[in-house]
Amino acid sequence: MNYPKLNETRSSRQTLDVFRGYHHGSRIGDTEFYDMKNLTSDDYPVLSSRKKRGIYADIPAPNGLIAKEQLCYVDGQDFVLGDTRVAMDLNPKPKQLVSMGAYVIILPDKKWINTLEPSQWGSVEAYFEAREDVTFTLCTPDGADFGQIHTGSASPENPENLALWLDTAQTPHTLNRYSAASGTWVQVPTTCVKIASPGIGAAFEKYDGVTISGIASEKLQSLNGAAVILQRGDDHIVVTGILDETVTQTPAQGTLRVERRMPEMDFVIESGNRLWGCRYGTAADGAAVNEIYASKLGDFKNWSCFMGLSTDSYTASCGADGPFTGAITHLGYPLFFREHCIHKVYGSIPSNFQIQTTACRGVQQGCHKSLAIVNAMLYYKSQNAVCAYDGSLPVEISQALGDTAYDRAVAGAVGNKYYLSMRDVQADADCLFVYDTAKGLWHKEDDFRAEDFCSFRGELYGISRGKIHAMLGSGEPAESAVPWMAETGPMGLETPDMKYISRITLRLSMESGALVRVLARYDREGDWELLFCVRCTRLRSFSLPIRPRRCDHLRLRIEGEGGVKLYAITKTMEKGSELP
């Protein structure tokens, strides 16, 4: 008897054992994942769950973070260095902390603290207002009295050698000294005015750039304005100027004010032993500004010291329009960003400082904290991409993030990794991404909303929701088990001839207590269906055989909690009928 002969269905197998991370695109590779949670490239090419995070400090009002010899942060009105707390009466706003030598400058408070001697702290700005009589006297640059001076429009007759004559015939007046050897009057190159009043010099230092106001005498109006203190004592200061005779001003005539100011700035950085800053908008005096500033060399307190020296302060106006969106020092150059350009400052002294403007993708507004350097490469969030900048032109590196719009980016760097916390604009949800710069891979973690990041001794610390988290797990344990998830793209769309996936095998290892669930969604319809669930009671590795139902294509979601490593996904393909 003859029976019909059945042809064996031919099958093929494909094993995926190199996993390329997150790719939120409409068409992605077999080794990429459309969505994920709490996965990492630490064990690449194996896909694994991230490390548990730790807690460094649980504080009520963290407003800034910076690394010095110790990890430092702002807690409410206090500045904390390791175990040392310094009450500095800070305002409760978020801070920008800038390091310069042993000092930390705290903005917008405009205060400073010496991290090696925490008892030494104070204000960048200084202010004096006269409550008593103020005396103005002509003097030498070191504050000494000139002695007897002949004042008039004509020179004195038969003067002695080194006699002094104040010539009032010209404006401004000039002081001249007689030389018997040459028989001529020689102008004294520098004349100064000593301004004396109780306590006037106590808050200032020699060569401070200050602003003087409130001088009532018409003869001394030239002293109102910017000046440099050439000498000082607790009760006097010496500035460049000239006057005919000693003048005394009483409080009834006017109130003298002496101020050392720091400009209002949007962003401040340190470069070349100077602080650099930028401002677009309104200055403290109400004037419209679009400027870049630099402090005096080695002195973050002085921003208006102009003596014609290489150590002078620096101010320059910019022609580009739009607000500044960020600033950082990269490869030794100060960089200032707008959304549409980058300003790079070249030069070593104020006389040769030059600002080069490059029209390119700059930092997105509100994303100034996304600037971070990993292995000499600068990364930041622009309006529609995450960019890498090597000093020439920025290049997009965020194609894997898809078309989702993000803002409020805050970044940190540790090792080869760039951590980037952003807000999904459409979903109004926070997301933490990690870019492995060595492998070129993106991974998505969770809804960690970072307010600030700081790396210190191989650990990355991040402020979120009133706590300082240790992202790599140091400090007090903060998590018992890490929930994780990986969702593939559509599987089966690339197969012709009506082939279908008849079997999927997952090769993985699990820590004791870890849970793994495997779900599938068929032909982009319906809900996720549970295919397999297992909880491990001890550390082991095994294969999970999964048989999905027949379909045109499917998505696979692997999820669970606890430590897990996925080594391979093997798909078995079989040819099916062309009939529906």
C-alpha cells in the first residue's frame, strides 16, 4: 500500500550574540532594542542589568555639587565639605559652583570659600558707604604727601631744585617738578588722591578695581567712576587723580560710596587662572549688554581692573544675537554657546584675546548642564540632537534616540560614559540615558531626574529629589533589586517566502532571587502576552525555550528584576503556507 510522502519542513537558525544597545527607530537591527530600562554596556557584547545605586547623602535642600579634595555640595544656606558644614547664609536658589585653585565661587550669591581652610570665606563684592567726613588730599602713588606745592596759572620765579608747581592754566591741571640741572619744569607722570574716612579701606585690597560715586565737589567729579586702588590702609585708599587743594566732604554734602562689583553673568567658568563669564540682557545698572568678561589674572574678585597690564580684567562685546545658553573650558579655551553658534576665546593676555564665532549647532536653551567632557571630547544637547565636539565642528551622535524631542538636559561623565538626564517633551517624563563613548552605544536606564552631576574618585554623584545618589553603587545601598526591561524591534519583517519564527531560545544567567519574564506582541495588535516566567533560586545560567504562536512578525519583551546577563537570542525559522 502506498502512502503519501510528506516533505520535511526546512528550518533555519539565527543566533544573535552581540547586543548593540538602544535604538528608538522605526527600523532597527536585530541586535538593537527599541525600548529598554536599566540596562548597561558594562558587559558588552553581553546585555546586562545596571549596577545598584547608592546614597551618598539624604539632605533637605541640595542646590549644587562640585568635586575638590572632598565632595562638596550646597545644602540650603550651608556649604558642606565632606563632614564639615559651613553656615554661609546662602539663598535657597540652585547654585553654579566654580572651582579656581583651592577656592569655590558660589553663584548667584557671589560668595567664595577656601576649601583648604573652610573658615575663610566671604563675598566676591565689597562695599563701603561713608558715615563720617571724607578728606581728599593730593599725594604720591604710595600715599605720601607731596609737601609744599605752588598753585597757579604761571610758574613760580626762582624755584629751587625739585620744587612743585600745579599748573591751573590748562585742563586737566598738571603737576610739574623743577629740574635745576636742565632749568625746566617736568610734568610729574602720576598724581594721586588719598581719600580718607574711617574704615574706607578695610574691605578692599591693593590694586582692586572699584567704582566711586557720591563725590559732591565739582572739582573732584573726575574721581566719580571706575578707579584702581594703588595703596590702601584701613582708613584710606589712594587712586589716580589730581586736585588743587585739600577738600573735605561732610555727610550732609553727599554720601561717598566705594564698590568692588562682579558683573551679573549668565554662566561662569574658569580658564587660564581667570574666571570667565557672559551676559546677554540687562546689567546690574539696567544697561543692555551682550558681553564676555574675564576677571583679573589669579583674582576672581576683580572684574574692572584696567591698568594696561597682562594681568588686567577683560570685557568684550559680541555681535551675535540671542541669549547665551552655556559655557565650558575645553582643550584650554573658554567656550560660550548660543543655540546657533559657539564663541571660542583665543589668546593669553587681554591685549591679544580674540573671540572667534562659529555658526553651528550650539547648546539648547535650558540645557547648559548637558556640557560634559569625556576623554577630551565635549558632549552636549543641542536643539534637536546630542552632539560631540572635538574643537572643530560638532557632530550628531544621537541617531539612536529617534525623533523624540527632549529638553532640560543635565549630564555627567565618569570613565568612558556620558550620563544624560532629559525630559521627554511629549510625554512630560524624565529619562536617563548613558552613552558609552568607547563602544558608541546608547542605553536607557530609568526616570532618574538629575538636577546636577559630579564625578569624584571614579564615582558619579547625582542630585535627584533631595538626595545625592552614587550612580555606580558606592555609599549606602539604595536599591534591593533593579527592575529592567528590553523590547526588540519587529522580528520577522526581514524574512521572505512566508517564513515564520517557530521557536526562540534565550541564553542567559541570573543571580539568586532574580526574576525573568518573556512577553510577545503579535503583528502590532493586542496586548503583550506572557510566554515564559522564571525566578532563579541560585546563581546559574540556562536557556529559555519559547514557542510563539504563528504570525507575520512579533515583538519580544524581556523583563524582570535582579542581576541578569543575556548572552544570546536564537531564532528558529520555518517556511509556512502562502495562504492566510
